[in-house]
Amino acid sequence: MEVNQNNNNLSEKAQRDYLLVQKAIKGDQKAYTELLDRYRDAIYFMLLKMVNNASDAEDLTIEAFGKAFKNIDQYAPNYAFSTWLFKIATNNCIDFIRKKKANTVSLDQNDDDDDKASTDIMAPVLDPEESLIKDQKLKLMRSIVSRLKPRYRKLIELRYFKEYSYEEISEELELPIGTVKAQLFRARELLFNILKHTTHHL
């Protein structure tokens, strides 16, 4: 992908992104990490507003970057990389919301979707069946985490099981915060891909 007249209409920031995209296509991992660092928080908070659930927003953020990076060679510089990335994230989130709503409706005993949806959102505690499913998923998660490479396993354990902050992980592992975030993203992506193929029956 060479620089051409198509990217003349891009802002200076967007042109810098485009150069990173070119490097990423050639396999430069630092370019992927820099693109991730630039947009991860913005994507996450946009998705959080859409789904109002931190865990879902995290998963959807991982999916968005995963899809974007997998298809990065399809990006064309007629518009900013950020525009392309946000469109992928938004469309993926809309699909997620539709599927979730469809699942809720199929389990609903009455047809008043609005009342049911508000009841679901306001439910303060898990019922016994939901608690059991959550426990099963947690056990499965720990089992899958144990199969990750040691450095990724340690990051996941510190962040999600011990609930360390990025700063605390940085101090514990003696790594720069930027490195912690990039490696933790890759660890979560590996974990998510394994979970996606393992937990479909739950």
C-alpha cells in the first residue's frame, strides 16, 4: 500500500495513522501497538455508552481491534483510519445489541419488551441459575488462562483475578505502562478467541 493522492485530503493526524497502517501491513508490531494506544480508550468509552456494561465493552473493544487489524490491508486512505475503525466498532456493537435483544425477547414470557428490558437492567442480583453459570464460566476462564503463555497468564491474573491497576502491574512486572497495556490487549485477544470457541454451549 503506497502513499498516493487519495490521502491528500487527510488531516496531519490521519496521515500519521496512515503511515502506521502501512508499517502494520508489513508486520511492524510497534505500529499495531501505537494504533491501539491511540484509539483503545476512545473506542472503549464509545462502546461503554452503547452497551452500558464494562465487561461487554471490553470484549467489544477487543473484537473491534481484532477485526480492524485482521482486515487492515483493506483500509483505503480516502478517509481517516479512525473513521474506519470507529465504523467497524459501531457496526460490531450494533450486531451484538441486536443479538442480545433477540436472546432476551426469546426468553421473555410477555410481549412488552420495554418493561422487560428495564426489569432486566435493574435486576440487582443474579438468580441461582445465573450464579451457577457465572461460577462455571469463571472456572472455565481460569482453566483457559492456565493454557496461555506465562507472561500473558500473569497479566490476566493480575488484572482480572487480583484486580490490579495498570500502574500496579507495571510496578509488579517492572514494565512500562504502555508495554503492559499492549501485552494485556494481546493476552485478552488470545483469551477471547479461545473463549469464543469454547463457551458457545454455555
